[in-house]
Amino acid sequence: MKRSLLFLILLSFAFISARAQDTVVAKGVDDQKAEKLYNEGIKLFDSKEYSSALVKFNEAITAEPTFEKAYYNRGSVKYELKDYAGAITDFDKSVEMNASNDKAFFSRAQAKYAMGNKVGAIEDYTKAIGANTSYAQAYYYRGGIYFENAEYQKASDDFTKAISLKSDYAYAYNDRGSAKKMLEDYKGAKADYEQAAKLDPSLAFVFNNLGSIKKKLDDNAGALEDYTAAIKIDPDYYLAYNNRGTVKIEQNDYKGAVEDFDQAIKLKSDYAYAYNNRGNAKYKQKDYTGALVDYNKAIELDASYGYAFLNRGITKEMMRDAKGACEDWKKAAALGVSNAETYSKNCK
């Protein structure tokens, strides 16, 4: 019987905070006031006193309305304060005054992404790259959006470029591995995850991803080792507990699998996949009542979880509830589970 077991590949793509540009030195008496206020704003920004920094940059711009760096840094403060529209306005002003400010394009891309404008974000990352062809982070973050858009080859190409510019870029190796995984280049994905783990052995999600690709390559022993390594790094990593549990099912360690799913659920009580997978482990132990309870919970949490319906139907059949089994298989088929029709073909 086929079972739904979840193996998650995590993308490490995540946005970094905008950075303040360097302090400046006054060139003459006329601009001393603006630059003093600006430098005070930089210190406050670096201390994460964003509201106070905003006041200083406002005052610097009032004193000198063509102070390009003040606009950039005020935009960075607004970004930190989650005023993304205001940040974009300031970054617009910065690039209007200085079209070669690659950091302003990059930061504007971040703000656009935060507002859900992926197209605009890609355009600005591309402009940042145009202004600075060695901008590894711009390639990396643009690649992250391509990945989200399921343009995996473009994502892989951008991650490769980021790595060529920054050879110790562990996040880029991890994410290129995820892109290769989606392109079904499993051996290439494994090599990239291994390099990411070598470069930064503190990243739990890299070991989780490495475990998942080893599982894909039928190396259950290696997968178990990597999921365990991820949990050792981050004891609250519910995904790794869930994934390790699925490997234990493959190894017929049903008791150990249930323990891992228990821990995943303890850490994330609304984790439908862990309930479904715990149901699978209980089913293997012939605990049909316990399995049914878990499938019910998985469906309660996610009414579109087709495999939970399929598995609940199989369990109901074992409990001699033929009508209930058929209802669940038909629901699973309607939700797109391809093999559900095989089970329901004899249903009336």
C-alpha cells in the first residue's frame, strides 16, 4: 500500500536587513549641520534605535534637501520600521540622485518583495547587478524569487553566479541544492548540500535537506544520521523530527517513528503532516483505532489533505467500515490523489 510521507526541502532564502551607509565628513561650514545630524542618525541606526534615527535623517534632509545618502538611510530606517512604501519613496529619491547606487536598488527590491511585488523586486535586483556585477547577494536573492516562481533553472543559474563571486556562500550552496532537487538532479543536490554543511555546520536546515535528498537516493541510514544532526543543532526542529520519523517507518522502527511524530506534534500542535504520518506508523502496528484518530485530526487541520483521506479510507476498510472507506477514497480522488481510484474502483 502506498503511503503519504512528507520530506520537506527547505530553501534558506530570507531577506536581510537594510544596511546603513558610512558616515560622512563635513566639507565646509554650510553642510556641517546636515552631516552632523546624518552621522548621529547612523550611530542610532547601528544601535537599532530606529525611531530616533528617523528623526535625525529627517532633520538632515531638511537641512540639506539634496543629501542622497540621508535619503538612502532614511529608507533603510523605514524598512526596519516596516514602512515599506515610505522606504521605496526614499530609495526612489536615492537612485534618482545617484543611478550607480547598487545598494539602493537592492534595498528597494527588498521593500518591493515585502509588499508582494516580486516582479518589481526582480527588476531592482537586476538593476543592482547592472550597477555592480560583483553583487553576490543580488544574484542570490533574485535566485530566491525565481525559485519561489518555480523557475528552477534560472534560480540555479543565479545561485551559481553568487557562489562564483562568494566561494564560501553556504546559503547559496544550500539553495542551489534545492533548485537541483526540483530539477531532479539529486546527486548534484546532494553535493551542494554537503558543501553547505561543510561551510557552515551550524545550519540545521542544511542537514534536514541533506537527509531528505539521501532519502530520495534510498540512503535511509544516511538520511537518519542527517536528520539526527539537524535535531542536535536545533532541538525544536519539528520538521526534522517528522522527517526522521518517516525514515524510521521505512526501517520498520514503528515505535521510534511514533516517538518522533509525537515530538513534532508537541512542538507544532497544528502540524497535519505529522498526524497523518503518525497514523501511518500506528497502522503498521495494527493500532487501527489510534491511526483513525490521527487521520481524523490531520483532516480536521487540513480539509484538502488528500492522502489523509486515502489513508483513513484504508484504515476504515481494515475496521470493516466499507461505506466510510469508499467515501474517503472518493474524496481523496477528488483531491487529486492518483492511486485513490484504485481503491475506490469496487465501491458502489
